[in-house]
Amino acid sequence: MYMGIAEYVGRELSRELDKRSQEFYEFVMPAIDMYEDVNDLVVEIDLPGFRKEDVNIRIVEDNILSIKARREKATEPLGIIHYRQRPIQIDKRIVLPISTEDGKRVTATAKYENGVVTLRIPIPKVTAVPIA
């Protein structure tokens, strides 16, 4: 009887830790690199395991990058799950270091290859500021 309770508690604790671990990775993911490349701001977003059709990327409010991805939950294995971190959904917003003061919308191009989305956003040209 004692061994049965210990096994049950261990299994339930493992499930709860799995759930919390997965929630943590959904919060911190995806891994993002952002850098300037001559004329563009380049944003590389790692989304392993998500298909191109599962990903929705938008620029909102002219300088907020919205990243949403959702995939089907994998079927539950028959045995005991020892470790689980793969996120099922991602919903992240980041501030882009660009803005358009002239009211034009920020546009971008995106490419999806091997689980990585690469966005290229043209950097607005800085115009000379007249000194009065």
C-alpha cells in the first residue's frame, strides 16, 4: 500500500512539473535575434516544431511585433512522461527599435525555413533636421 501511494504521488508531481515546465517555455519562447543589416532590421525567430501554417506574425501599432503560433497537441504516450518542454502555443509581443513619425505603416517581408522565421524590415531613412 505504501509503495502505491509513493508511486501515485511521484506520478502526479511529475505531471504537475511537466505542466509548469511547458508553461515556462511557452512564456520565454521563442528565441529571437534582432540586428541591423545595412538597410534592414532583421529579426530571426526560432519556432522549431511549428509548421509555416501554424505561425501568424504581424506588426501592430507601427513598432510592436506580434508573434503567435499554435500547433496540435501531440498524442499522449502510453508510458510515464519523464520530461516535457515543447510549447504548444506561443503568444509574444516585442517592441521593435524603429518608428515611423510620418504616419506610414511599417512593412516587412518574411521567410520561413527549417523552423526559423526571418523578417526583414526596411529601416526608415533619417532625414536631415534643419537647425533654426
